[in-house]
Amino acid sequence: MIEIFKNRNLILNNFIMKNDSLGYTYENKRACLFCGKRIPDQWHKTIKYCPRTVLEDGTIENHKDDYHSKYSKPLNKPYKFIAAYHKGVHERIEALFNVVGNVVTIEDVDNFGIDLSRPFQFKVSKDQLYKFYFHEFLIEQLPNNQYKISQHESF
């Protein structure tokens, strides 16, 4: 079965690139939107990209995904750093919660490298005490200059 799949991919690649001996015509001048290779008229009219192929080294070449990812990459680039930062903070808060417990001091927070100035959201209570909302964790300032860590629903 795997051999049939490999042969099918070779056949598809060959007649897209150069082989017209299979009787395919190219009068409609359709081409892959990503690479510009010709698409036979006999294929379904909604096909706009070359077929997905598995290369010899096992990687998958998919022109449809490559075409659409080039538009989303620049939009997502600045947010990757923010996501990576909050993922790291989440792991550190979870470690602090598991090691120290749910009531910690500011020294414990600093020792685990948690920056309370960069939460998802923070609120100030009537007593001028802060609540820092992180992903799945809430860190509340207590009146005795300690902090309480609790889990909450994610945003």
C-alpha cells in the first residue's frame, strides 16, 4: 500500500511538471497559486494547488498550506514572543504553587522569576490590595504583605 502511495505521488509530480503523455491537456492555463506549475484541465476545477507529496526524506510538501502560511506568518510574529513569555510565567507560577504552597512572600515570587508587573490583567480592591490574573492562576495580595496563589478559569 505504501508503494502504491509513493508511485501515485511520483505520477502526480511527473505529469504536473513535464509529462503530457498521459493525455492531459492544459488549454485552460490553470496553474498552482504557490509555485506556478500547470494543472491539467481534466482535474477538478476547484483544484488550485499542486497535490500534497511526501519527499524521500519523509517531509511533506503541501503548496496549499505553504501559500496560506506566508500571509499569517507576519501577522502572528509579534504575538509569538508574548505567548512564549506567558507560557514561561505559567510554568514558574505552577512550580511556585507546587513547591511553596498557596501562600507565598514577595521573596518567593522574586526567586521564581515571576514579574507581577506583566499579568494578563490586574485589579485593585477597595483595600488597595492587588489581584494579578495570569493564565489559570490568580495571585492576590494579602494585608500581611504576603500573596495567595489560587487557580481560576482561564480567559
